Amino acid sequence: MQVPFNRPLVIGTEQENVLDAISSGHTSANGKYTQLCSTMLEGMGYQKALLTTSCTSALEMAALLLDIGPGDEIIIPSYAFVTTANAFATKGATIVFADSLTDHPNVDSAEVERLVTPKTKAIVALHYGGVSCDMGVIIQTAEKHGIAVIEDNAQGIGSKYLSKPLGSIGDFGAVSFHDSKNVHCGEGGAIFVNRKNRNERADVVWDKGTNRKAFQNGKVNQYGWVDLGSSYYPSELNAAFLAAQLKELEKVNSERKNLWDKYHSKLESLEKQGVLKRPNVPGYATHNAHIYYLETKNKAERDNLIEWLKKQGIGSAFHFQSLHKSPYFKNQYNGPQLPNSDRFSDTLVRLPLYFDLGEKQELVIEKVLAYYQQ
Ligand SMILES: *Cc1c(COP(=O)(O)O)cnc(C)c1O
């Protein structure tokens, strides 16, 4: 039996929606499915949601809306995806890397406070595996110094910090609908605009820097170039596909949570034996079971485990590699060591976790246990 590391979600109603979009004659952006997705997202507790072509483009849009440019410092966890940093680096900003917590890949919020300088313009909080960062501390730091917060919630649709959906807390949130995420449309994303006073400009930036929305609403006689912007929106074909999946989000996340919980209880014995660590979820976080990972003792053991599982037909994967040590950045990095980020780069391994994993999970559990009994 083969157990792939990931299988993109297929709900079954995607085709119907996509065919409907085609026969409607409206396949470019901002038709009924784009509106439907925005409405569904806003119904989850977001003040304003705009679909984008990716989480990356949502982060870039946030950078543009915050007028980020040369001379601005942006605090970003080093244990992050490439575009978490690139969205700001491409604007000429100075990237200031922060370490992860000792017991979680999420950024150490106390360290964020220490990294703030008069040039700090924004903090990027990445909710790893859909598990919330300590947003209480991060928001407090941001308010104290008058700086913006952007949540890279690429992985966390359906997750919460206390009672608030992730991505709704900072100035902006970004989510991914890439096919590796809980729900998707191949490639896609959304930006959450969380302060009402930014709504109007967000509509303009989203629509190529034009005031087309004001024109469509009859507020101006013609539309034109009024600000910076780009083409951030997906086509109706993507939105139609996404609408089918978003509708089933609760069902999908609850099945994933069952699988997550099962890994967690069945692998507890290994943590008790002291051979590995299981994920730690803080009390303020309700998560969407995006990732189940283990933390091995060292890199050699992590790599061996991945190889061994592969021989048993099971896909598993390491994850982010510290960005401050990346080929692009390492020569410009002059900050301190970031040992926790490096440790998660070396020792974290993700197990298969997807909606239709089903009984195959038993085999994964059996083989992980067997690896440590050899
Ligand atoms: C997947 C992911 C992204 C990128 O998402 P895209 O939609 O592919 O641009 C960004 N940040 C994190 C944390 C991710 O996991």
C-alpha cells in the first residue's frame, strides 16, 4: 500500500460550479462566485475579504497598502515560507528575522518586542500549522510602538485565537488556497482587511489601482488610474472551484482534526519514551489540523525516518528551512543566531494528513512506531 504525503482535496461539486461559471459567460474576475467566496469568508468573522491569486499576492497587497519601502524594517520569523519574506523584500524593505519559540515553530513574541526599532513598520505573524501565535503579546507590542501587524495565515483557515478567526486580528491577514492547504482552488488566496478605514483603498489596489468599484456603484462617471495597484484577483473559474470547497470547510476541518487527534494519542508513547516530541498547542489556539508534525532528536534521525518511511511506501516531509541561512539571504544576514528556527529546520517531519487519508493512517502510525522499535 502506498500512502502519499498529500492529496489535494476533491469534494465532488467543483466541476458543477466551474461548468456553471463557463456557461454563465463570465469567467474573468469578480463575478458571482468571487462574491460568494467573499461572503462566505466574511460570514466566518472577517470584516472584509478579497480573493487573490495566492497568499503570496495577498501578502504583497498588504505590503503595498502599508506603503512599505526602502528604510522600513519588517520583523518576520526565520522559520517561514519564502514569500512570507519576499512580499516585503521585493518592496526594498529591510527584513529583520526573529527566532521561533523553544517549544513551537511559531515566532517568539517576546523576541519580537526586543527587535523593534524606530524604523520598524510591521510585524508578520505566521500561524504555523494553523496554530495561533501569541497574538495578545504581538498586538500589545504593535500598539505600543504604533506598528502594523500582518498575519500570514496561509495554513490556518478555520483556526482561532481565543474566539477570533486567525487573519482577522492584525491590520491584514492573508490565507492560501493552494492545493496543499485544507481547502483550495489549485492556486488561490485571500486578503482580510481588518480596519474599516482601509476598505476603500483595498478595493482600488486590488483592481489595478483603479476606482472601478466606485464607478460600478455609480459614485463616479468614469473610472481611471487613482493609486498604485495590480491585478490581484483570480478568475471566476478559480472562485467557482473554491466556492464548492469553502462550503464544506467545517466537514473537512473536522475530519482532519479526527486524524490529527488520532496521531497525537497513538504516538504519545514515543514522547513518553523520550525519543521524539509531539506538537504543542497553546490553550488560546483552536486549530484546523493543517499539519501533524513530529520533532526528532536531530537531523540525521529525521532524515533516516523520512527515508525509512519512504521504503515502506509512506510519504513524509520536512518543512521550512531558516530563511536567514537561505542562499539568497545568508550573505546579508548580520543578526544573532536563531537556534530554535534552525532546530525546527533540522528536526521537524510532517506526516500524511488529508481529508481522505482514512484507514491508511493506521499504517503510518504502525510504521512510525516500528521505526523506533528497531
Ligand atoms: C502555502 C504558504 C504560503 C504561500 O501560499 P501561496 O498561496 O502558494 O502563495 C505562504 N506562507 C505560508 C506559511 C504557507 O504555508
